[in-house]
Amino acid sequence: MEKIKVSAVSYTNTKPFIYGIQHSPVLEQIDLSLDIPSDCASKLIEKQVDIGLIPVAAIPFVPNAQIISSFCIGSIGAVDSVFIFSDVPVEKIKTLKLDPQSRTSNNLAKVLLKNHFKVAVDFTTDQSATTDAMVLIGDRTFGRKGDFNYAYDMGEEWMKFTGLPFMYAAWVANKPLPEAFLKEFDAALANGIQNIPAVITQLPANSGIDIANYLQYKLNFNLTPEKLKAKELFLKLITEL
């Protein structure tokens, strides 16, 4: 049988999922690649893979998109790895540098700045540009809070704005897949979440973040009705930017 191609994010927040997959027989049925979020999305959109753990903002661009798992990358409030870092208070931000690695976080920043903070900002993708603020996500945020005067956790700010949790990435397929495989895949992900303490012991120490606190308490991996509601609201607000 031809293997099912899967692209997953390479960040620390995905390590429980990778652990679950690697400790499951489902591994024998898949061809797994680890990528940055934007590449996960591109591969799924271009049908280079069959399943991707992709940024939520990319879902509308995936042909025949369907969420295939009861797990996601989410948070209920502060997430500690999705930030607007700024040299000035948010109400004084005039220019902001977007993160080339994630469509969702860039759009979340735009949504929050317009609707929550109510400031008009010019955005750039030029990484060499000098700006008041920048979007930064994932492991590259670890230990960076002290480098800036202000750090706005976008999971926390979304909760303040909407009262809802947030879903950053979901497991999405671009074609129908066997039901038996999907059940086994979801069981593998569940096993990874249940074994987060074991995952933590395998990760290198990081002085920039408490990895145990991050994986066990900042991230929330269950795809709930509230997170789906947040996804729909977020996608609607993106169309209004």
C-alpha cells in the first residue's frame, strides 16, 4: 500500500504528536516530514502531502479540506510562543514586521490590532526592515521577552477580545482517507498527549522557557466546540481586514 504523506510542524509544540506517531504502528503507514507551519500549508495546498498540521488561516486554501483529528495546537489564554514583540506600547505601534513562518499568527496580529487594540498599522514582510514591532512564533520566541520593551501574548489577547480559546493549527486532509487509518492516527496522537511527561524528559533543557509548563499548561491540544467556534470567528474577521 502506498504510504500516506504527512507534514507536521517541527516546533516544540508538536513534540507530543510526533512522540505518539513514532510510538504507534501507524508510523509504518505514513511518510512523515517535519516543516515550518507555512511549508506544511504549502505542501497540503499543492497536494505534495495528504495530511498536514497546518495554520488555521490556511484551511480555506486547501482543496477538499477536512479536519481529521480530535486534536489540534491550541491554547486557552496565554500560549507563551505566539507574540507581538514591540519597542513601544501597542497603541503607539505604527509599523510591524510579519513572521514569514506562519500565516495564522500574522493574520491574528492584524485582527487583534484592528479589532482589539484599535490601531492602524503598516505591515511589512521585509525581514531587514526597521519597525516598531514584530510577530514572532514558536521556538524562536523562547527567551526573547527580555529583548523587547513589550511582549503581547496573542493567545491571551484573543481571549480578552473574544472570551474564546484559540486554535493555531489543525490536522487537515486534502482527500478522503480510510476510516480505519484515521482512527489509528487519532489514537496515536492521543497516546502522545497522554505521554507528555515522557516527551518532556526527551527534550533538551531550555533556559528561555519552562518546557514542562509550556507543554502541560500553556498549550491545549483538544479540539473542542469552543475552538471550532473561535476558528470560524477568526476566519470571518480575516475576510474583513
